[in-house]
Amino acid sequence: MDLQERLVFFLVGLFLLQLFCVANANLVFPVESKFKGSVENLAAIKDHDAQRRGRFLSAVDIPLGGNGRANSNGLYYTKIGLGSPAKDYYVQVDTGSDLLWVNCVGCTTCPRKSGLGMDLTLYDPAQSTASTLVGCDDKFCTSTYNGPISGCSRDMACPYSITYGDGSTTTGSYIKDYITFNRANGDLKTVPDNSTVIFGCGAKQSGTLSSGSEESLDGIIGLGQSNASVLSQLAAAGKVKRVFSHCLDSYNGGGVFAIGEVVQPKFNKTSLVQKMAHYNVNLKDLEVGGDSVQLPTDIFDFSNGRQAIIDSGTTLAYLPSTVYDQILEKVLAAQPGMKLYLVEEQFTCFRFDDNVDDGFPIVKFTFDDGLTLTTYPHDYLFLFKENMWCVGWQKSIAQTKDGQEIILLGDLVLSNKLVVYDLENMTIGWTDHNCSTSIKVKDDETGKVYAVSAHDLSSASTVIIGSVLTLLMMLITMLSS
Ligand SMILES: *[C@@H]1O[C@H](CO)[C@@H](O)[C@H](O)[C@H]1NC(C)=O
Ligand SMILES: *[C@@H]1O[C@H](CO)[C@@H](O)[C@H](O)[C@H]1NC(C)=O
Ligand SMILES: *[C@@H]1O[C@H](CO)[C@@H](O)[C@H](O)[C@H]1NC(C)=O
Ligand SMILES: *[C@@H]1O[C@H](CO)[C@@H](O)[C@H](O)[C@H]1NC(C)=O
Ligand SMILES: *[C@@H]1O[C@H](CO)[C@@H](O)[C@H](O)[C@H]1NC(C)=O
């Protein structure tokens, strides 16, 4: 790794695991504002229209497609409208990163086709009457870069650059335009609403984000905690509370994804660890079929207890090797003498003809405040083909700089649950839920409670084992430094 990259890693530090921004031209390494503490209030980017409290809303319903199972494409995406008039864009939903960006017109490396079956659209500022370039002297820009950009002059755009874990990148400049989304205004009823937001207009993509990938989409919507996220921008504009939830349906694909306070189903919560780039929670205990697993003392630990990262952009679940070994031993002990196969050189598989929920134990995580996360055999085992089942638990192959292994809980354990991220109160909670059924979300302004239904955008499903492991790949990149 060269000096420049080392500097970035130094600045980003251990916390910023997935995403960093680099001014591409002139060696400014501003990185995320969130750990610098001096960033201006993003309320400055409030749009005048949006300040009209009359349109205040809290229940936003976002259609969700895709299927997070390891034997599918391991990818959840949603459709958003951008521009005036609005055009549709399909973006991957990622709680592990912060920004929204889409492929832009003029991009030569951007995908034009997707194996997922939808039409891809390049965002064209010229075709939107409301599109404006965000200048390098704009508040948003100086906040993001934690100060003025060197060499900034009038009419110069504010650049963005993101490197994801698998080494793929997107670079371009920030644009401000309308985002259109559905607002719940009755049971299972929505109306379109909009607000202006700042997002990345991608001029150059590389790696899995460039043309030629089967799973290409128009971009990524990051649902991280940063003030630059769409959620924070909408909140700063008075449009929403910083509360969102997802229910990822691994049976049928798709599920529910909503912004706003969830009142039904009921769920228990735990505190999110403060000042983390990701959604981290403190792990207290882990049991397999009622047997405690010995947790190592040295897992991802910031003198604040053992932490696990909750990340919907990761397909599987990654555990320190000693924990993984114990889980696997206890799981497989339920069926002694079973012949094991290694599939694709990485998955432990076996033949099983009966109901896996009757044949294997439940894996139960307990977090602070007694919040438990129950993972059933049908969640952590996936059907590879015919009667061949594979174990979804994975050994973390990444460590922090101090040699601490990381617990990373992805869609494997998050699917078929309603997961609620409350950034107002810094809590996360979940409960088992049939994601094909609706949830009830409260409209902040009126206090009314509306049912939000399950949507599924996709019918296509590609079979690729262990694909979009963005965070994991990032960890490898980061830690191999
Ligand atoms: C983010 O915005 C909030 C409210 O607008 C502000 O209080 C906070 O200081 C900002 N955080 C950072 C890290 O800039
Ligand atoms: C934004 O919403 C308002 C009110 O519904 C509507 O009149 C306007 O056309 C919308 N603008 C865009 C760009 O969608
Ligand atoms: C919340 O936790 C309590 C105590 O552990 C438990 O009895 C209850 O079933 C949980 N509620 C939900 C919705 O998971
Ligand atoms: C945050 O906590 C406060 C006080 O406990 C509560 O009144 C409020 O409803 C919570 N906010 C959300 C969005 O749950
Ligand atoms: C979930 O709900 C749907 C619709 O009510 C139903 O058809 C399906 O069987 C349920 N799935 C499970 C696993 O209970």
C-alpha cells in the first residue's frame, strides 16, 4: 500500500470500517466528518420547501426487492425517484455505508444492463429542471470535508469518492435534486412525496460497481448514521424522524423497509454503541441449543464490552474462529455421524431430508438490556440443492489491527425479523416477524398509525454463492494493510 493510502487508513482509523471519502484531485483526505465533531449542522442544507412543516411526515414506505439468501444474489435493493420530473433508480440498500449515489450520464465505466432484470438509468442533470451542482464552497461540502477544499474556486464541483471493501470505487461530484418517495397516508396506501437531497453523481465506477457485473444496479443508498445520509438529510429537512426499519424476507425475497416509528409488531431494544461508524451492539452471551458458547475475551472490544456489528449489506454472519468452531461442533453434534462435504471450497454442507428445524438447535445471541436474537436452523442453514444443506455461519477472516476478531451479523441472522434502527434514541431492536405481512408505522404529525405492506420488486433470482459481501471484503482490504 502506498503512502497516500496509509494516510487515509491512519485518518480513518479502526472505527471507520467500510466507507471513506477522498477528494480525488488534490490529496485532501477529509474523510468522514463523524469523528471530528466540528461539522456544521446539516440543517444548513435544508431546502426551503422542506421547511414547510405542513408537509412533515414520519411514515415513509420504501418498496424492497431482492433476496439476501446466500444461495441467491445476496442483495437487497429499493427503487427511488430522483429528479424533476422524477425517474426511477434501483439502489442497493446498505446500512454499512452512508451516502446515496447513482450512475450518471457521461460515465463510461458504468453498467448499462443488469442481470437482475430491471432497466438501468443514468442520472442526467440536464433532464431535471431542479438539478444543481453542489459547489466546493457549499456548506455541505466543507462539512463533509471538515474544512475548505484546497484549490476550491467558484463553479468548481464538490467531489466525492468512496472505496468499498472489495476495492470497488465510485467517484464523481455531489448534486442536489429532488428525491421522490412514498408516504404512508392510510392503511396500505401511499402518496408520493419529495424533498431535495444531496447525493453523488457517479462519473467513474470500478470493480463490482462498473459495467459487466451481473448484479449491477443504479447505485447504493447508505443508511449509516452520518449527517450526510439521505435519512439525516430528510430529518434535517423536517420530513422524517431518524428511525427506520427493515424486514428482509428470505423466503419470498423483498420485504418491508420503512422510515418512521414502528408500533406493531412490538419489539425489544438494546443501546447502540455511541460514536461508531456502524451499528454496534454489546454481546453478552451466546447459546447453541441452550448450551453456552465460550466467548473469547479479545473480540472486537473497545473497553466497552464485546461488540457485534449489525450490517444488512453483509449476506452471512461472521464469527471469531473459536466461536465458529464451537457453534459448528454443537450444531453438527445434533446429527452425529453425518457425512460432511465442502462446497465451493468454503461451505460446510451435508445431506438432510427432514425438517432442519427439528434436526438442529437454535442459536441465541443475548445483548445488553437482555435483548435476544434467535437464529433458527432454517435461517442459518441454507438449501444449496436438492437435499444438500450448507451452514451459513462463517469464520471471520478479518481482524482488527490488535488481532481482535470481529462479529459481523448480516442478513443470515437479520432476515425474517423486523429490525428497527432508532437514531433519535440510539437504540436498535428486533422481533421475529413474517416479512410478507405488514407492519404498523406511526405518522409523527398526525399521530395516526398506518399499515405498511410488504413489497417485492423482483421476480428474478440469480444463483451465486456468497456474493455481495461488501463489508467483509472491505475488512480484508483494510486489514491486509
Ligand atoms: C449532525 O447533525 C446534528 C443535528 O443537525 C448535529 O447536532 C451534530 O453535531 C452533527 N454531527 C456531526 C458529527 O456533524
Ligand atoms: C413534489 O411534491 C409536490 C407536492 O406533492 C408536487 O407538486 C411536485 O410536483 C413534486 N415535485 C417533484 C419534483 O416531484
Ligand atoms: C421482550 O423481552 C421480554 C423479556 O425477555 C420477553 O418476555 C418478550 O417476549 C420480548 N418481547 C418481544 C416482542 O420479543
Ligand atoms: C425516544 O425515547 C423517548 C423517551 O423515552 C420516547 O418518548 C420516544 O418515543 C422515543 N422515540 C422513538 C422514535 O421511539
Ligand atoms: C407469511 O405470511 C404469508 C401471508 O400471510 C403466508 O402466506 C406465509 O405462509 C407466512 N409465512 C410463514 C413462514 O409463516
